[in-house]
Amino acid sequence: MIDSHCHLDHEPLLSNLVNVIKRSKEVGIEKLLTISTSFQSFDRIKQIIQKDEMIYGTIGIHPHETTKNKITSDIIVQNLIENRKIIGIGETGLDFYYNNSNKDDQITSFKEHIEASIETDSPLIIHSREAEDETFNLLRNYRDHNLKILMHCFTGSKDFAKKLLSLNAYFSASGIITFKNSQDLQETFKFLPLDKILIETDSPFLAPVPNRGKKNEPSFISFTAQKLADLRNISKSDLINLTTNNFNKLFFN
Ligand SMILES: [Zn+2]
């Protein structure tokens, strides 16, 4: 089992790292991918990935942080080359719901991440909120490059999912699929091909039922795996094998 998206550099995970890692192993997690959100976050991640063999990291700037953190494809490429355990690019993308950074900064930053992904053939971890058309149109412009796309914490429409499938994207399910009011999303995750699905916690955010409202941590991914297995009518161990293989194919091929 792999948590494809967590933020170990955020509190309370950072201060409790030893126990967080221990509990992850106890539920059977074999890899954790801790996701960069800003330059400061990336500095912490470079330390965190040295704490345990199971932890890998990414380099990138969250759309919310793009006005304060200007990144270039060169910086991303350099850090990917220098660090064996930095294996992905992001999280990047577009968030026109919160608009914590202005649209132009978000789009410029997204393009820099995409350029770096093309140069290194590393997967892009994409956040998209209230920006389905803009996200798809931007990605489609690069379709000749066969981008490696991972839609993180996917909550988009089925229509958006279909378009992204035409770009060969992968989709990660978070604890949101365990929420009572997420029927549409559950339908989408029933529809997606089994070889395109990953699982994640997005911890410390979005704890799954029955821990909804608490601070999330990687070990809670077990609940999301069980829910997805139920939705797909397969055993939990099959679901875990499938999503683990999908992760390894995307990040280690
Ligand atoms: Zn995230």
C-alpha cells in the first residue's frame, strides 16, 4: 500500500514523524510520497526523505503559493537530478476557487512545471479546483509530449475525467470518497479504469470516515482503500495491489 500524496512537512505530522512512520508501517504502507508546496516546504522535504527509506518526495509550488514562490523549470530539473528520492513534480495546477495567487502567476508556474516534466519524463502531480476547462486546455497543448499526469485528490466531474483519460492521466482518490455526500465522485471512481487509480491521504488534511474532522495521517489510508475496494466490488488486497502497481508504473518506469 502506498500513500501517493501526503504533506509530512506540515504540522502535526512533522513534529511526530517517528510515530507517523511507525503507524504507517503497522498498517502495511510501503512507500510515502511527501509533496512540496513552496520553497520552504521543499527545504523541509529534503531533510524528511532522509529519515526513512520508505519516504520519497517531490519538487514544486502549490498553485496557492505561486505569487510568493516563483519557480522555473531549470530549478525543478536541477533538483530532480540532484536527489535520487525526489521522484515527482508538484503539486502544481490551477485553483480558481480560492485564488490565493492570481491566475497569471498560477498559469505561468503550471507551465514551468510542465516544461520540467517534459525534460525529465517525471510525473506531474496536479491540483485542479474550479478550473477544469483551463487545466484540460493547458495540458492538451502539450499532448504530443505524452505527459505523465497524476490528478491528485480528484474531485472533478466525470466529463473532466473522460477528457483527462484521453491524455492517459492517472487519478488519485482521497478520503473524500468516504464522505456521505460524495456520491457523484464515487460514481466517477467506479467508472475509471482500474489501471488508472491511485490512493492518497493528502494528510494532514481530509481525514477519511471514521476519522473525519481529525488531523489526517498516512496510516488512515486504509479506510480509503477499503471504501474504494467496496465501490469496485473487489477485495481490499486486490485494490491495494492494483494501486501499488499503478504508482510504481507511473513513478518508477
Ligand atoms: Zn496536497
